[in-house]
Amino acid sequence: MNEAALPDGWDRKPIKAIAKITTGDKDTKDRVDNGIYPFFVRSQTVERINSIGFDGEGVLTAGDGVGTGKIFHYINGKCDFHQRVYLMHSFTEGVTGRFFFHYFSYFFYDRIMAMTAKSSVDSVRREMIADMEILFPRDDHEQERIAAALSDADGVVAGLERVIAKKRLIKQGAMQDLLTARRRLPGFSGEWEVKPFGQIAKIRNTKVQTMGNPVAQHCIELEQVEHETGRILFWVDASNRSTVKYQFEAGDVLFGRLRPYLRKFHRAASQGVCSTEIWPLMSHVLDRGFLYQVVQSDGFIAAACEAYGTHMPRADWGKLSTYGVQVPIDLNEQAAIGEVLSDMEKEIQTLESRLTKARVVKEGMMQNLLTGRVRLV
């Protein structure tokens, strides 16, 4: 945006003209459990400390580490901060701290990426901050309205994130109870038995060539399965290349067998093919919905972690097949348990869809409000 394109009543200045920039003098080891004051380190997690390195309104960001350009904090009060954390403070009368926080946290990462040829940034130099230009309305009240609107959007996102985290904990507890008969669903009182996993489920060991195979038009690789949710992020058409895949059928439970991907699972709704690093699990004695929940349980994941190989450890079927699974003899109880847990997951997925939309709305608000494209009345 050139000077002529500035929105009416807005201005542009480098950060060094509107704020002071400093770093702390503490190290991470200086943190104190249950300390009196916030202690800002190179992490989104705020530690505690008993010393005061700053008292006032400021914005902080990590100076190096994995959070470079991605970690931001707003403070208005007493705190202390790490020696590799930058603090912007003592804002001039023309810029409010909260408006600066939203603008800086939204645009700073793009700035430092534009200043380096690398795909990730190791550290932030002071001039990266000092020379960065801030676009802002001259009217403090407009700045405050923009900051308030964006804070409200942040609140919606954070609230949904908290609810989802709580729902996931509730589902995890329900899995532990329902899959071990600690708690029974109403109307069921039949016996349970412990059976080796290999007796109640098996790998559908059907390997096919993908070239020209119409089934291979629906191919699943590990990176396409979303961690813990089981959603397929995108499909791949493998019918135009020659490779060997497992074929799976509708209802099969797909389980990523590489140790880093053990919490990647999916219940197939249709026929297709998948990587040989994914096991298509089937069963003639278990309800498939119940089987899908079993492979998500902590006990099953722990058993799958007894892997072989050093470079990329894989779950060992010889060991996993001996894992003891508690199973209700009544297929109706199996189905009911699977349905209850599935309904809980659907509720979480609905909340996650709302969260995605809320993030999109927030992104649009920031793009428009922080550049003056849209003005608040």
C-alpha cells in the first residue's frame, strides 16, 4: 500500500517511532513455580516468577526458538521476561497498546519471512521490529473499537477451543469406562470376555496394483488422515501410477502402523486402497463401530508402541495380536458402545467445524479492520 492509498484518517510509522524496544535479562531456569508475577519466555505458555522486570503496558514476542514470529503476548501490569524476548512498550499517544498487539501479531511473521530466504527463522534482529511500519487510525477511539472487535473474535475462538478440549477429555473418560465394562449402558448386563486381538480382528491382506485400477482412484496415505479425528483431509488418485497398495472395503478400520502415526485411524465408508503402512483391519466377530473405538484406546496404542525397527518403528502384528481386548459377548452391546462414542465424536467434529468458521471470520476481520478496508461505525 503506498502513501496515496492510506485510508482516510490513518497514518503509517515505523515501530521505532511509536514504541521503545528492549529485551529481558532472565533465563528460563529463573522461573518459579507458583511465582507472583507472569514470566514471559520463548513459548506461548506463560511461566511465573517473583521478580519484576517491567511494569506497564507492553507487547512481547519470542526473539528466537521454534516460536519465532508466532508467539505474542499483551501485558498491562507487573511482569518479567526472558533475555531473548523482545518487549515493545511506552507507546506514543498516537497508538494504543491493544491495537498495536493485534496489528503486530498479525503482520510480523510475514515481515520476517520476507526478510529471509529460509523456510523458518532462527532469530529476530532488533531492526526487523524497529523498521517495521505500522498502519493505524489517528483516532484512538477507532483503534479501541478495532481492538475490542478483534478481542471478541479471539474470545469466540478461545472459548470453542476450551469446549473442544473438555469434550475430548470427557470422551476419553467414556472410552476408558465403556471399553472396560467399568460402566455399562442401560439395558445391558451380559458377560464380557478377554480375547487376544488377533482372534477377533485381522489385517485384510489384499494387495493390488494401482495402475489402471478404478478402486485406486480413492487412495489414502498417512498424511491424508487427520490426527486423532479420523477425517480424510483429501483423496489421491493412484490409478495413474504403478504401485502396490492394500485394498480395503467399506466398514474396515484403517490404522496407521508407523509409531509417529499410531493415532491416525479411519473407518472406511467405501472401497479404496491405502498405503502398506496402514493396516485395513476387519472382523467377523466384532461390531465394526466397536472395533473402531478399540483401536483408539490408550491400551491398544500402548500395545502398538511395542514396535520393531529403529529408523521408523512400526507396530508389530505378532505382539499386537496377543493384546487382550475386553469384549461384550452381546453384539448389540458392542454396537451400542460404538454408537455412543461415535455420537460424542460427531459432537466434537461439529464444534471443530464451528471453530474453523470462527477462525476464518477472525482472519477476515483482521485483514479488513487492520488495513482500513472496512471501517467500524
